[in-house]
Amino acid sequence: MENKKIVFISGASSGMGFETAKLLAQKGFIVYAGARTLEKMEPLKNYGINILYLDVTDDHSCQNAVNTVIEKEGKIDILINNAGFGLFGSVEDVTIEQAKNQFEVNLFGLARLTKEVLPSMREKLSGKIINISSMGGRFVSPFGAWYHSSKYAVEALSDALRMELSQFNIKVILIEPGIIKTNWDNIALNNLKEISKDGVYRDFADRMITKFKKLYTHKFATKPEKVSEVILKAINSENPKTRYLTGFLAKQLIFLHFILPDRILDKILTNF
Ligand SMILES: NC(=O)c1ccc[n+]([C@@H]2O[C@H](COP(=O)([O-])OP(=O)(O)OC[C@H]3O[C@@H](n4cnc5c(N)ncnc54)[C@H](OP(=O)(O)O)[C@@H]3O)[C@@H](O)[C@H]2O)c1
């Protein structure tokens, strides 16, 4: 009982966070799951998972959630920074306020939880921090300027963190999912529709929405459970990789990004 590893996961009310919390509980981890929508996490209780209110944009909420776990369990062995969403819209249409909020959730939220958890991990000279980035942290699509910027920033922050923490035996791991069937695309595409509604980018945005919908309903779009298995593999590995590219189109698109000139890739990403 005492040797069970303690996991804290953000964004556990839906999609990859929800499935990962379930899988880890089934594999014997003690799981604390956080998100703003407590009702959606109720079913996790059936797996013995502890649910916590968590808004990653709020300092106090992050402090309270982490303190609750540490007071009860004495430690957090694994932090999974998963909370995130896609703000899609043209650079011209998206307000700076909206853009700041994208960074508040996807980047600063991740940093807040990390900073809260680190003192106890350092004290124990062990721990794993798993940051859910995206294949979109390594290339950019139209209307995704702020989403991609936030995920590029997650990649950069994670790389720095990995080097800073290796002296404390704390491992930092990036997960870079491709096209995964969750609620993510609904939120991102609704944002794009709403933000572009009466503006000059509307036709282009509508075309992109149709293309994105095709991808997310494609028979090869990956189930979130597959990403949970990759996360489990990273957790169980003595010597985890620094980044795990996983899911539909992830490896192919990163390869194309690597080999193709920018303008050819631009054409592919706007006319697929
Ligand atoms: N689906 C994909 O194709 C894909 C691909 C690459 C990367 N990703 C990344 O994977 C992660 C998980 O996304 P998903 O696909 O599982 O999407 P999802 O089903 O929409 O889940 C997103 C989760 O983030 C939580 N969240 C959003 N804002 C939050 C906040 N302020 N505080 C706390 N939690 C918050 C949501 O919970 P509440 O709203 O209840 O707070 C929800 O549980 C995200 O970082 C996303 O960017 C997704």
C-alpha cells in the first residue's frame, strides 16, 4: 500500500485526462484527478480516483489542489500536466485578452502546477513530470497561431526544466499527440467559427473547419486510450524518452515538416 505511486493529473474531466486517470487507477496507482467540472469527473470515483476542483489559471486553486494531495499522501510521484484547449482564429481576429487566456491555461497553468509540486519531488530526489504538448508544438497550421505558440512554449519550457531537474533525479517527459478523438476539436472549431463569424477570414475558416472535421472523424483518428497507454509506458520506463510522438498523423507530419521547404508545407497544411 505504502509503495503505491501517487499521480496528480490535470484536465481529467474529459478526453485523454479522463482515460489516463482511469487506466492508472486500474494499474494500481493512487490517482488524484483535477478539473473545473467536478460532475464530469464523478464517474472516476468508481475507480477509486480522488477528484479535486482545479482551475489551472488560478494560483490558489493550484496551491490548494497540490497541498491537499501532499497533506494526505506526503508526496506526488508523478505530475501529468494535461489541461489545455485550442484557441483557433486568425491573428487579426483573436483579441490579446483571448490570446493571454490561451497561454494562462496551456503554459502558465502547467508551470503553476509544476512549481507547486517541485519542492516535494526535489526533497525526495525522485519524480516524473509529464507534459502533454502536441504535434502542434512542432509545426503550425493556419488559425492556430496562439494554440501552436502555447505548445511551442510548452516544448521549450519542458526542455529547460528537463536539464534543470536531472540533478535531482526528476524526469521531464513530453507527450506529443496527433489527431485524437476527444472534445478538443469541438472546442477548437467552435472557437474558430465564433471568432471568424463576420470577418474577412470567414470563408477560409469555414474551409478549414470542414477539413479539420474530416480529420477528427477519420476512421484512423486515435482513441484517447491509446495516448494513455503511451503515458503509462513513459511512467513505467526507467529511462523514458524525452518526447513521445503518438497518434494519427503525428509522425508523418513531423517528418514532412523536417524534410519539406516551408512554402510546400504551407500548401499541404492549407489545402489538405
Ligand atoms: N485531442 C487532440 O487531438 C489533441 C492533440 C494534441 C494535444 N492535445 C492536448 O491534450 C490535452 C488534453 O486534451 P483533450 O484532447 O483530452 O481535450 P478535452 O477532452 O477537451 O479535455 C481538456 C481538459 O482540460 C481541462 N481544462 C481546460 N481548461 C482548464 C482549466 N482552466 N483548469 C483546469 N482544467 C482545464 C478540461 O476540464 P474542465 O473544462 O472541466 O476544466 C478537460 O478536462 C490538451 O492539453 C490538448 O491541447 C490534444
